[in-house]
Amino acid sequence: MKGLLSCLAALVLMVAVPAEASAARTPAERAQEIATALTKDPLYIDPAYASALPEKLRADVRTKAKALGYPVYTIVLPLTPSDEFQGQESTVLTLVMDALRKPGLFVVVDGGDRFPWYEARGVPQVSEDKLQAARERALDDEGYDAGPTEVLARMYELLAAPGIPSTSPRPTSEPTRSSAPDAGSGGHGWVVAVSIVGALVVLVLLGLVIGLRRRGPERSKAFRIPPHVAATVAAERRRRLERDTTAELTTLGTKLAALPTTEGPGLQHQQAALDDHAAAGKVLDSSTSLVDLVGAMVLLDKARREYDVAATGRADAVPDLCAFNPLHGRSSGKPTQVEADGTTLTLPLCTDCRRALKRGTAPASLPGDDGPYWYDDTLWARTFYGTTGDDLAEAVSRGELHR
């Protein structure tokens, strides 16, 4: 053990923390930057989405927000676990509200996920029931593949309307009733006439359905991030994740090297932390994709949790990261049972992924080479990032990373 700790300490001293990490902004500084921008324009758009959201879409949001009669502050920005807010909308809201120190309705949305989160402070004109109903109705009306500005504009429009919005109405059709003519007046002629009318009605309804379906994709195209912008945003997210994971690997390695050797259960957690940390470094060095990079982040998260137990002696219950996409952050609620091809898995999922399954839609999974990452034959797919199956660190040590 002592030899392993000495080697680890030597390796840590050889790893330099990226220069960008030292210059990174604190959460409070980033929140103050957003708050300052909100004093000039109540709609804040992160530079990553500047070219993808034309002024016409922004103006619609501003107009409908202003019509509410109380201050509304809207924030659209990319969120990942490696950013200043650790990918948490609630953290954005809390810190920005504290920095701005003004009453109002604060709404934040990840431009990629398009699920608005909100917090009202000093705004008695609107209730939680109405806010929640307006949010859900806006998502239903605009579609879950619509752009953030469309959903936000619809949400503000519903908040301005009297009463609490109801759920989206579902199209229904009533059979056309007509009184049958006297059989003696036309023989079977009335049957032919009714058949022709019925056929025309069916054709009209079919045309309407086809028209509505064709309109659906057109509406969703109101906001589509151009491929070059999407590639730039994805590359920036990966760069930041790699930078932050490397910095955390070094920081945790230093702490592990300074941790005195313990006995009993503490030693087990200390060894587990070392194993997870070593596996994270191995994966980070050989990572060839975002999926691998997220795997290193997951292993490092496990190492941090094991270290905390070894250092404090307390085994606090910490939720796992979301199995469908660890970049969503920690899971919420009880693990969810997912059935597929006769197999039932119990997975830790974030709130949005659980809601997607409940709606019968595909969750916003971490992408792999051909669809969701779990379609690929990788260690991460076989274990859902360590939430099922063997221990990740042990599997990496056995050479199963790129088997």
C-alpha cells in the first residue's frame, strides 16, 4: 500500500493542471456575469447559441414576457456537469437571483434540452400551480422537439391568459348522423348517396391529418442549430469536460496521496478510491470519444465518493449519475425499472429521463456511434456506466475498455 501511495504521489507531481483551469470562473462570478447582462436585457442568450437564435425569435419571447406585467428574466445557456453550475438549473437560478437581487420570475433553459426551469421571487401575481401548468402545456403545445424560444414564448403566453391552463386538447371526431330518407322514395339510392358523402368526409379528414403531420416538422424547424454551430458547441463541451476531468484527477490524486493508511472498512474504501482513480486516469489517457470521456468522469465520481468515506468515516447516501446520460447529473427518486426484449433493468435516472419514459418517448441519451450509446458494444453500454454488472474499475483493469 505504501509503495502504491508513493508512486501515486510521484505521478501526481508530474501532472500539470491545465492553465485554463486556474483561470476558470467561479459559480458566483459566472452568475454575476449573467445578472449584469440581465440588467441590460431581460433575455440572456449564451454566446454558444447567439448565431442559432435570430432576433425575431428573441423578440417574441421579450414581447410575451413583457406582457405579463411583472419582471421576467430568461436565461438560455448550455449546461453540463463540468460547467460552473455543475449542469444544475437550480444552481443557476439560485446564484443569479442572489446576484441580481430583484423580484421577478426567473426562467432558465438548456438550449439543447428545452425544458424550462423556473423560480419566482416576490411575484404574488402568479401561483406555482399556474407556473407548472403553463410549463407542461407549453411543452405539449409546441412539441418536445421545438426550440427553446418557442416553448418559452408559449409558456409566457399561457401565463398571461386568465385561469390555469388545462392539458392540451386531443383531437376527436364524432360520426356524422343524418336521418335516413324514406326507403320508398328512392329505393337504394339514398344508400349510395350516404356512401359518397361518407367517403368525401373520410377524404377530407385524411387530408387534414396529413396536413397537420406535414406542418409538425415545419414548426419544429423554427429552431435548428446549424451543423457547424452544433459541432462547435459539442467540441467546446468536450474540451471543457476533458479539462475539468483532468484537473479533478490531479486534485483528487493529491488528496489520495496525502491520505494516511487506515484499517478495516476505511482501508477498503481507500483502496476502492485508488482503483477508481487509476482506472479514470487510464480511460482519460486512451479516450477516443465523448462516451469514453464521460466514462472517465463517472469513474472519477466514484473515486471521489469512496475517498469521502475513507476520509470522514461516514458513508452518506449519494445518488448515482443518470444511467442514460451521466452528463444530466445525479439521478432523482427511486431507481426506475426499464423493460426491453423481456429483460428488466433497474436504473438510476434523472427527472427528465424518467418523464420521457413515462410519456413513452426516447430519453435524451448520451449519443454513441450509431444512436444512443448503449447500442454500441462497449463497457459503458454493457454496464450502463457501472449501474449494472461488474465493477467498472475492475473491468478496466481487465482490459475490457475496448474489447
